[in-house]
Amino acid sequence: MSPNGSDRSSRRPMRRKLPQVLTAGLVLATATGCTYKDFPRLGMPTPVTEEAPRILSLWQGSWAAALATGVLVWGLILWSVIFHRRSRTKVEVPTQTRYNMPIEALYTVVPLIIVSVLFYFTARDESKLLSLSPKPAHTINVVGYQWSWAFNYIENVDGSSATGNEIPKELDAIPDKFRKDFPKSAEGVYDYGVPGTRNPQNGNPGPTLWLPKGEKVRFVLTSRDVIHSFWVVPFLMKQDVFPGHTNAFEVTPKEEGTYMGKCAELCGADHSRMLFNVKIVSPERYQAHLKELAKKGQTGYVPAGIEQTDPARNAETNKL
């Protein structure tokens, strides 16, 4: 058999397998647990806060840009494979071109434009998401520790002004720039968990953080040991919890229900057990829950964590 005949016979099995490969790829792409309603979110869960759609929009825009870039690159690859194959041109070695300034300028400028556009939208949305209101309706100190979470509800639960405005020593780790926004006469209540804690309603692991629907909540994040990361999955965002440094962000819950949260930073041997729940309820039910914690004797606060050094406190204050 001639060499050409041998080449043709070797190509035939590949051509026969091509439909099978394409079919398998189609099955893998479509045989998932997602419905057509989930597809526009591109793998993201349904947002449950007023701020989350901004993150979803950034995610969708990034995917659209990546897909457009991919289609262009795939198209150029296929075009060169089909129209510049050796069997078509009958040329053993094509003409070699050392320089092509327009193309070199193109593949330098275009990536810079893509990165600049992505940077602009990311910086714009990040600035908006991390901005803090002058007086949030609620402030919750989230405390991360190996291997669970505690939640200090900084609230005037009994409605009395007799408590006074002195900040207890348990919250010394929180800088003054966040303390000044604490509600007046807040005696506070707390809840906490251990790795074996379960949500009494659904049995999900971890303590349960309660939030009021339709009211802005500020999370002040502190750690008692190592770096953790506070991630409520349907919030579509997370933020690191540092020892000796305080982060904060705000959300306004809009969908009642119980949702999963977890630590998103590898923090040690039992990192996978640092789970918690978030229960979004009506404002009335939220206030009732705070009173239930007070009746259990869980008044005051658990220690917030490692205090910031004075240079760090002053540096952050000067930036305000």
C-alpha cells in the first residue's frame, strides 16, 4: 500500500470516532443538575441580598468577555488548521516571516485593553460593595476561631438607656472607627458554636447567624487565632477574617430562608468543619430571637479576638 493510502486508512477510524467524541462532549456539557433558569447565573447561586446582583453582573460580564475572547482564539486556530494545512497548499515549508508589526502591536494592545476593562469594573464594584453607611441598622461582630464561629449581636436588646455607652473590654479588638457606629446603650447578646453544633431546625452543621430581612447589617470581622474567611454562599462574596486586623462589609438581606456559610480560607486541620448557617427572618422575629438569647443568659459578648496594635489603628484612622 502506498504511503498516501496508509495515511487515508489511518484517518478513517478517527473520523468514525469524531461523532462519538462530540456526543460525549455534549452529554458532559448538558448532564448537570442545572435547569435552564440556572444557566444565566453561570454556576452562581440565587442572590439573597440587595448587593449580590452587582457581583452576579460582574461575574456574567467576565464570562461574556472570556467567551468572546475564546471564540476569537478558537476561530483563528480552526481557520489556520483548515486553510493552512499542508495537504491543501502542497507546500512542505511555508514562507517564514520574521516580523509583522501590526500583528505584534495587536496582541500587545488587545490584552492590555481587556485587563484594563476588567480592572475598571472590578474596582468600581469592589469600592461600592465595601463602602460603609454612616449608621447601619444592625452591627454584628463575627468572630472566627479554630474551629467554629461566634456572633456578637451589638444591639440594645432591652430598649433601656440605663446600660450606658461604655464599650466592654471583650470588644477591644475592634478599632474606634467601627465602635463609633455602635448603637447607644447596647448591652448585646451572643451565640457561638463548636464543630459539633447543629441547626435545630434542619440539622445542618454549625451555629446559626440570624439576620433581619430588609434591614442593613454591618459585619465586623475579627479572629482569635489564625486567618479565616467569612463566606455566606448566596451572598456571592466573602471577606477574610484576620487576627490583629478588622475587616467590615454590609449587606441588606432580601430573601427569608436558611442558607449555608463556611470558612473559605485553609485555616488548619479541621478547616472543613468551620461551617455555619444564616437564617434570614422578619425584623420582628429577629428581635424576638435576640430576646431569646438574653433569656438563655447569653448577654454581653464573647472576646472578639486579637487586638490591633496602636500603629495599625492609627494608620487606618488617618485614612478615614
